[in-house]
Amino acid sequence: MNRMHPLRTLALTALILALCAGSALAASKVFDVNQEFYPYYPSLIKWNKSSVPFNEPRNCGGCHSKQYKEWNGSVHSLAFKDPVYQGELNKGVKAVGHDIARQCEGCHSPAGVVTGEVKGPGNAGLSDMALAGVSCDICHSISGTTHWQTPSHEPENGSFILTPGVETTEGQTLIKRGPFKPSDNCGAGFHKCEESSLHLQADLCAGCHQVYHYDAHFPIEATYLEWKHGPYAQKEILCQDCHMVDTETFKKSADEFRKPERGEYRHYFNGANFLLSYLAAGAAKKAGDEKLAKSLMQQYDMAVERLKSAADLELSPVYRDGRLAEVKVRVKNIRAGHNLPTSLTNVREMWLEITAKDEAGKVIMTSGSLTPEGSLPADTRSFNSDGMGNDFHFAIDPWKVTAFSRHETIPPRGFKDVHYGFPANGAKTVTVEAKLRFRQAGQKEAEALLGAVPKDIDLKAIYGLDKVPALPVVDMVVKQANFATSQ
């Protein structure tokens, strides 16, 4: 009987072990969830629980009036009260239950979730701290992150640790963290101050700006990873360098990859969500708070200006056989450090509206004009996403979207080209006007969400809305060019 050579035996044994290991790996789950480690799952917040309370923003405003005024009226301050969010949350709870919808609450009212105060949609009966959304004592109580311990091993769904303070033998000690070395008498005896390197990193923001499906862990929102995999991360321009400064400083940071000076940082947290500021300003006016309404309209103006600063268009002719065959429109992301648009890209709408006229002013081609009902025509050239569910059919609700069937956003400093064909109508020259337009959502989606707000949120009483108005549209860029129809 022939005996197998020892080396062949060793090789065969290694192969069998490798195949067994491969089978074990194939049988394992891709996304392991440790619900003991994450007790608020699918929100991935962690809380170093103690008797130390969270402090509502007005308490902070007593010593930090400038920062409080900047924050008050920001999208962070409105994160929980936002009626569009509340409508989405209410729909989610009815569709999949509160245990799953808690994923959203974790980033929209972190203190309300960990203390157990927020138990579902609506504002009724909640403390000022819960209603304050992402307030001073949330960001300045973050003591760490668990980004690499999440089911996806990426930042997602609020993967940060809250430690508002500690219990000592002498009683409670409040601890607030910030990016710089504390000054003498920092905290004025009310709280202890700690320097935190995390507050100088984009990882501070990552957990809530990476929204993943609660079970499939698909990134429905991937703002942080869009940034991290782009040139702004490579140049060390962080979230804070663009969103915690005024508009002119933002432009310098984006154009020159220049970090702001310490004195240039503000607590505006301004981005593209002008609709939220617009609605909240209406509510403040109706409540008689003109000061807050003015602050909110300043946020609105900043958001609109940022959108108008983020992109650019280039128009150029394409000739074939000496005749104008097409006009190429290049859409460029010139200042957004993440993709354009970002966040819920399957809800937000950014599109091109094109009008071409001959030398007599007669319209010879149009594309992307809103219908009388406020919808976009099917052939509109859009830069957003289409979601799909497990069945690979269209889906828009975040608890259903497990993948994108189409993803047409523009990366930082990137571009997309769109070509428009032209009919030969005898014109000698054509004038082409291109508009890059943006709104927070489609008209029907907005009507559905605002129509789903909880009963305690009376849109007429709070916002003065008898019905959902036509959503405001921002013209981010408008360009015109004249082209000869023959060479």
C-alpha cells in the first residue's frame, strides 16, 4: 500500500481546514449586531449612565450667549421639532413600530432617547431638553465613538458615547468637552472642562451623518463617507470648517483648502435645509417671536447662499458635419466637500431646466420644467438617487430602502455631463439658458410627510398652513450662451 508523502499530507490537511473555515465564514452574518453593547438599537448611541443630568440650552446660554444665539434657530436646534421629520417618524412608527423607528430618534433627540423620555412621534409633554434636538449638551457631552464596532464597522446611526458627567464621592461633576485647552476658571464652577481631540475631527459628526437601514445596514445617507473618500478629507478640511463658519469663510475653506482661524468658527451648523428654516420662521412669526424669526430667516438666507455657491455650469456646443447637433451642459460640484446633493438623495431633488430659443425668441426646446402640479417630468435630467427595497422595486421610505437602483450625485470637485439634442428648424443661432435647480423634496413627497404629522402638531395653529404650499425652489446656477447652428 502506497503511503502519502508527508508534505502532501500537510497540504491536504491545510486545504481541508481552509475549506472548513471558508464554509464557516460563508455561514456567518455579514452584519453582526450586539444588542447588549447597543441597548438602544437600532440607534447606536451609548450612554455612560449616571444621575448627572443633561442641561437644556438656555442654561448654557447664561454664560455662552453668543454661541446660544447662533445655535438657536439652527437645524440642530430644530432637529426633533421639524414637522417634515415628525411626519416621517409618524409614518415609520405606523409601518414598522417604535422599536425600529427609534433609530431616527437617536440622532434627532439623543437625550430624549437615552433617558426614555421620547417614546414616539409628537412634541406633547416633552421637556425642553428633549425638544432641543441636537443641543449644546449633546455635542459637548460626547466622550468617544464606537464607529468601528458598529454592525457595518463604519460610523452609522448615532455611534457615539454620551458622558454628561460623572458621580464622585463628593457628588455630581458635570463635564463638558471642547476642541481647545480650557481657559482658567472654565465652567465657572458649574461644570468641569476637558480638551477633546475628537472635537477637532469629522468623526464627531460622522455617527449622525451616516444613516443606514436598520437591518440591511445600507447607507441611505453617506455624507461622511462621501467626504472621507474625497479631496477635502485629503486636504484636512473637515465638516466643522465648512458648516461651523459664515458663508464667506466657507467659500475660502472650500476654494483654498484653508482651515478657518479659531475666531471664525460659529455655531450655525448651516447646510442646504432652507425649507426647515423657512417653516420654523413662519412658526416664530405666528408665535410673536420676531427676534427668533429674524434669526431663522438669516439661517434661510445662508442656506440659499450656500446652495448658490456650491455648483457651477458650463455650456458648450457639439457640432457634427458642420451642424449644431447637441449642447453639452457640464454640472460641477465646486465647493461641497461631500457629494452634491447629499443626505437623503432619494428624496432631495437637484435637476437641470433647459430652455432653447431661436433668434426670433421662439422656444425650440425645453426640458425639466415643473408641471402645474409641481412634479418633474419623467425625462428630466436629475442628480439624485432612486431607492429600492428587498424586492428590487422602487422604494422611498427609509425603512424600506435597502439599495439604490440609480445613484447620480456629483462627488466633491467632480462633474457630470448632460447632452441635449437640437432640432434643425432653420435658425441661424440659438440661445440656451440652463438652470441648476434644487428643492428639499418632490411636491407629492412633501405633502405626504406634512400630511402625516402627529395630531399634537397642528400645522395651521403652529405654522399658519392651511395646506402644503408649493415647495420653494432655489436656482443654484443660471447660465446663458449663444451658439451658431452651423460652423
